[in-house]
Amino acid sequence: MFPLVFALLLPSSLGDAVRSALEKNHVPGAVVAIVRQGQPASVRAYGLANVEARTEVDAERTAFRTASVSKVITATVVAQLIEQGKLDPAADVSRYLDFKIPAYEGRAVTLAHLLTHTAGFDDHYSGKSARTFEQALSLGAYLKRDLPARIVAPGEVFTYSNYGIALAGYIAERVAGKPFAELAREMVFRPLGMTNSSFLLTRPAATPYEWTGAGYRALPWDYLQDAPAGMQMSSGSDMGRFLQWALAHHSRPEFQLHFTPNSSLEGSIGWVWELGHSRGHRYTGHDGGYPGAVAQVRFFPDDGAGYFIAGNALSGSFLGEVAARIEQELLTEIAPAPRPKPTH
């Protein structure tokens, strides 16, 4: 378990910026975790987890939907099974399944293709959720029913695919012989002390909202049947713990370059993780968005710093504003200046 202390390291100006962004972009509540390697994490809660009850966000206990940030947890599970020799990233995925993913243009889909969004699936979004866990199809049944069309040969083009990551989670489930939610708990959440995290609906949780123009409207809860791609719920403190682990293990294979569409390295990806640069600093991260939820996780391996943001309304503007302010604080005041690029 990684210890986490509520250190008062977040400058008051950042708190003011978060509160301003909440109000301007109509997000009821949020949590921000900032981590520097070897130091206690700073985690702060803002606003309301439930507008009607006037319940404030609790940084330790309030779980937020993280949407596609879920994928980095799935990658962590799958990478460990690869490391244990239970999965081969270069093997045809049909080896591990109870149904077949046909080859396309003579090329089989591999686990590496799934983890880099290069399997060539034509993803679709209808029929993804059920009102309750009890009404949902099992992960395997959902994936068999909703196999998407193929539009490009594997390994050639980045085509973002929730189906592909859910399929990777199902492969992990089959190899380990346990439901994916249980597997994530045993392999990630429990070892890191993430006691308020789950791939099931977690309570207490930040109620999802949308802004109507006249006020907030609570959205109904639903359960995503492609859960490994988007169903994770975590508190800010728990994601601070996960970031501490990621910074300490940034040389692991899931954080390394596995696909790039061009020589500039823009749009590059590890196993699920987006790789890029901000203010001249190399980062590894992922964003998430869903009705009533927005989240981002990002860390800077060369600088030993990272952050997590989550809110309970879908607003890319809120996320962008807060992330920009955090990175200004981290990269221009705390983190060391980037090394100059060689001239030859």
C-alpha cells in the first residue's frame, strides 16, 4: 500500500482557479490530486457531490466516474498478466476467447493491437449500458453480441475502440478465471490501498449532473456493459495512490511507446496510455468523459510529478482549464526545466 497524506501543498491560487472553473462551466463538484515522487500527495475536494442534499465532495471517500480513464486500470491488469507469462501480446486473441475474432486482410488481431487501439474495429456506442448491474449482460455475452465491423487491417491505423479495451479485459477475465471487477480489485485496487475504487457502482459517489440552463439535473445511474473500457469509479485519494505507483514504476511496458502514426510522435500510444508533450515536458496520460462525468490522469515521468482531476458533469472546458492551471504550477514552478534538445 502506498501511504497518502493530505498535505497542504496546493497553492490557494489553484483552489481559486478550480472553484472559478466549476462555476463558469457548471460542474457541481470536483476533486484534484497532485503527486510528486517521494512526497505525500496533495488531494483537495471542491463543491458538491450531491446538489439536492448539499453533500460536499469528500476527497477520500467520494467516488467519481472516471469514464475512459478506466482503461489505464485495465491496461495495468493486462500488463501484469503479460508479465506473469499468462498472456502473449503478439498472439491471436482468439486463442484466449470462447468466440472468434476473424482475421482481416489475412492479419489476426493481437492483444497488442487491442491495447494500442489498432485492431481496426469500427466502434459504435449504442446499446452499451443497462440501468442496473442485474439487468446488464455479462461482459462476454455483450462482446459476442456487439462485435463491430472491421474497417482497416490490424496494426496500421489508430482507431479508438472501447470494444477493443473491453475485449482485452475479457481476455484477462478468462485467463484469470475471475470476473473483471474482482480481478481489478485483487490486482490493482487492493494492493495500492484504493479502498474507494471499483468497476461496479460505488457508494458514496458523486451524483452525475447536466446543466439545463436554469439549474442542475441529476442523471440516472447506469452500468456500462463494456465495463473495462469505462466503468471505473475512484476517489481522488485513491487515484493519488495509483499515480504514486505509476511514477515509481514508469519504466513498465504499459508506459512505453508501442504505436505512433508518424515520425513526429504526436498521437503516440503505449498500452492504452497516451504519450505526448506539454510545455516541453514528456507526459503519459488519459482523459475520460461520459454524461455526468469528466476525468483526466496525467504524469510526467522525467519530472516525477502527476495529477488527477474528476468532476461530476461532462465539461471538457472545465477539464482543460483546470489541467492547464495545474500544469502551470507543476511545470513552471515545481518541476525542473526541460532539457534542451540536441542541435545535431
